[in-house]
Amino acid sequence: MHILLVDDDPENSVALADILKAEGYSVETASDGYEALDVIRTNKFDAVISDALMPRMDGFVLCRTIRSEGAYKDLPVIILTGEYTGPADEQFAVSVGATRVLRKTGNADELLHSIRDLGNGQTVQKKAPPRPFALEEGEYLKGYNSILFRRLESKMAELENVNKKLLERNAQLEHERRKYRQLFVSANDGILLVNQVTHEISESNIHARKILHLTDKAISQKKIQELKPFGELLHEKITRGESVQFESSYESGNSRTILDISGSPVGTEDSLYLIIIRNVTRRKEWLERFIALDKLRALGRLSHGLVHEIRNPLNVVSVNLQYLDRSFEEGSGERKFTRPALDGVNAIEKVIRETMNFAQPQAPAKTKLRLGGILNEIAGLARTSLQKAKITLSVERAETDDTIFADKSQILHALLNIVENAIEAMTSGGKLLFRLEDSAGGNEILLKVVDTGIGMDEDVSKLAIEPFFTTKEGATGMGLSISNRLFELNDAVLSYETKAGAGTTVMVRFQRAR
């Protein structure tokens, strides 16, 4: 048998055609009634199997048209419907000339049985269908409209149900979107979304912009590699889609922040890369402070041993050397040995004394002080040394309250150590500047000590504050360490900027007295 299969759904058409071909039937296909009529008029078929509901021309109109044309008016037509609503629909299909009406199911046995009956010449319908012209146009349109209306109602009900589910799903998705959006915006960590192809920052939350000191507009105009230096390290990883976690720095203006950075691809179609940044500068500072405290504890225990095990016998050595030195005449050869020995004893005593001052300083006796007055005292105490080294000293003071709460003797000691270092750094003379400024919104007073000395290279700068580190012959390397320790005891923070050949600026942040 040669069968024409008419269906607007390609998947249904292919599946049913395969079943019919497997049974030995010859099959051609059409996508709607118009295409089917064109094929019927040029080919001979033994049966037509048509979907009931199709665009342009459906199965009912196709069947009525076939019955109206004399050349193939007796061609059997089987209508398949997935929207069967009752006997009235079946009766209407028969009235327009359908040989049989079957429901679409996953089982094709009933359809195959009907086709075999046609092949055997058996009558599928018990009663021959009426001629289409026997059904008046008004009755036909009434019946056809009735079917379309029922199917429209069914589709509307189905669409309403689908729409209801879509609305519920959209509401759920909107709720999820708002929830995750709120998490993105209010997360305590900084979050960046980066395009893996263009490396542009497509989105950032407020904490990321705060950490990076950038506005929303400014950060949206940047590529990740422009956030130096950590962005340069991320650039290649983002391109490869590799996950990362590392610690790096970020420089903005004169500030330098330590960041803990993790990143990974989001896995969405828009090729986004998620970066989480955390400001760990304070954590690093505390860690370094804890390490320093451990060193101080060890140094404190060592200093006790120095006092008991070295200082007492050292005093005996010093007394005997002094006795021997006085027993020799001035200019005698023996004094060439006793004097260097006494100098060595004094140097050892100085190291012990400075170690004790650093490891176990006295608790500060804090009172209200004016920093301007302290600077004037230092200028007087260091005047001779400054004149001898051909260094000019100047003091700049902003119109601000420079009252602090600290131990005067400890602050003097700490600042004099800094001045001494500056004098030693300006071997050919130079300029020394004291500058007082407001800082941190007026809650702090910033003292800058600026010299025009030889400065320090990067490697020396990193170790300058460490105890016993020095590049000067005969020095103990304790001056800056002791100053830093004394400032800490008085709630002040020491930092410095330096460059080889360009001088050094020591900065001390004091808490304003309340």
C-alpha cells in the first residue's frame, strides 16, 4: 500500500513513517492540507492518514476537500486526533468524509489494524459516510466551529494551567534572584564578576569597590589586569578558566593593601569568572605584631640571662681594667692594651642596656603633652649635633590641636633615636624637617620626620626595624627598634618611606588626646 502521512510535527511524522515502513508500507509525507492536496493530485495513494489539528488547512478541511473532488473522492482518509473530546467530534469527522477517527496514542496497533482492514478491502465504518455535499454549508460550519471552539477551550485551559505554572515559577525565580542579589550586594567580602573573553569587570559589589577605592563607574570601565599587581596575576588564569587562591597586594594612590584573593569560573553561558577579595592588611599587621611579641618574650628571657650571666662578671672585668689603667702612666705602652679593652667592655654594656630597654621597657607614665613642645625640646637637645653635621632643622605645624596622652621621656627617647639616625644618614650635611598634620578625620596627629640623607634600598628597608640589624660600623642596630617599641607602648604607630639616594621619611601616628 502507498500511504500519504500528513502531520505538521516533524518528529511525529518521522516516527509514524518509520513504523509504517517497518510493516512494509510505502510512505510519503506532507506538513499540512495544502501540501497534501498537491501530492495527491500528482500521485496515486491507497490511503491518507492525517492529523486533525494543523495550521493553514487541518485534517477536517482536507478530508472534505478530498471528498469534493471526483478523481479521488473515494480515497480512504483516517484522521488522528490528540484532542478527542467525545462522540460528537467523531460524528462530525465521519460527516465530512473520514473513513475512521483514531486517537493519537503511544501504541500504533489500532492504526495498523485499520490500515490492514483497508488493504483487505474490508469496510472500516459500519455505515457509509454521507457525501460532503449532503451536509449543508451552514451545518458544516456549525459543526466545524463547534469542534474548533471545544479545542480552543481545551487549549485555553491548558494554556492557563501552563501560564499559572510559569507565573509560579517566575515568582520563585524572582525570589531567588532577589535573594542572591542581596547576598551579592551585602556580602562582607568584595565580589567581582569578570568576562573571561574580554577581561572586563562586568559587575562588582559595594565592598569590592570600597576595598579597591573605586566608584561603580570607574570600576566598570576597567579590565582586571589594570588592578595592579593582583589583576596581572589573575589575567592568565581567567583566560584558561583555572581556579586560584593566593595573597597579593593592591596599590591605590599612596596606600597599599594586602588582599586574600580566590577565583573560579562561574560555569554559565555568559563566560563569567567570579573573584572574591578580602582585605587582610589588618590581619597581617596583627600577625606580624604577634610574631614580634614572641620575639620580645624570647628576648626578655635572654636579657635576664645576660644580666645574671654577663653583666656581673663584666663589672668585675671593668673594675680590674680601670684599676690597671690607672696604675699605668699616661702614654705608656701598657695603656695601649687597657684602653681598647675598656672600650670593648663599655660597648658590651651598651648592648646589654639597650637590649633591656627594648625587651622590658618601663610601663609608660602617661600625661597630656603638646607635640609642638616636644619637638622644640628635641631641637634644643640635638642643636649641637645638628650644627656639627651642618644640618638645618625646620618645624612645620598646621593650625591644629597637637595634644597627646603619652610618657614624655619615652617619646623624647624614641624621637631622639630617629633624629640620630637622620644625622648619621646625612654625612655631608642636609635638611631635617619636622611636620605636624591632622590625620584620619582629625582623630590622629601625624608627625613626619623628613631627612635628605642617603636613604635605604628595598632589602635594607625591610629589615631596618628589626632588632640588632645595622649597616653602620660599631652600631648596635637597636635605635629604630627601641623607638618603635616605645611608640607602641604610647599608642602610636611608626612607619617609614625611603629610597636609596632620596632620603627617608619617618611617620608616627599619635592618637589625639580625649
